[in-house]
Amino acid sequence: MDLTPDWEYVADTVMGGASAGQIAREVVAGRQAMRLTGQVSLENNGGFIQMASDLSSDMGAGGLLDASGWDGIEIAILGNGATYEVRLRTDALTRPWQSFRAEVTAAPDWQTLRLPWSAFEPHRTDAAFDPARLRRIGVLAIGSRMQADISVAFLGLFR
């Protein structure tokens, strides 16, 4: 199932951090993609930039996506060889620092990765992951000083 995310840019500056970046829709290595670029800084307790999108059955804001009939997330990425995180949020998470996380390496050639639900580890939550209650997805450059450059050409669900 093809998802059509409405990506938005978010950075640690919302919490006083000093990272800087942007997202742009552009052709990257021959494919239309959303590209996240920027500099991740650890200054002022910062350390991330991301592109994120709310999920719902109609891809509108505020709803939920029931993905329980699917096995996981499929994502086509290209990048600078660095490690990034794909994060999922469900409506069981109430704090902004809570998520379910999977690491990906964005190689310099397009690759399509399949991330089964079991690949997503809970972070700072005791909540169980429930794919029937998906609310948000994010692709993040996080945790270390780095030059971020990752493009997403496709996001979907797989069986």
C-alpha cells in the first residue's frame, strides 16, 4: 500500500537546540523524492533534524492509520552513507520523546528497505507497539554531529 506523506521539517530548535536543515521535493539520482539535508549539532542539548508526517487512513491530520493487516514499512532511500532513524508513533505515546525506532543506513544508491514491525524498538515508553494505531512517521538524523543528506522516494506498507 502506497502512503503519500505530507512531509514537514522539524528540528531540535523547538527545544533550544542549534541544528539547522531543510526539506525539499526534488529529483535525486533520477527519482522524485523528498530530501532532508542539514547539519546536526549537539549544542544546547540539541541533536536532530527530521522530516515527519501524520498518518491516517485518509492521510489527513489527527487521525490514525490501521496498518494491522500489513507486515511493516517499505521505504526507498538514498543518502550519504550515514545511519538515520525511522520512527513511528502511535496514539499510546503521550510524550514527544517517546517513539518506536528502527535504524537504517542510507547508501549512496537507491535502495528499498522493508522494516517489519518487529524492527521497531520502543524508546522511553512501556507501551506496546500496535500497528492498528499508527499516528506519525519520521525520518531523522539524530544523536551525533553530522551532515545529513537522506532522500525518500517511496513510503508504503508491505505484506
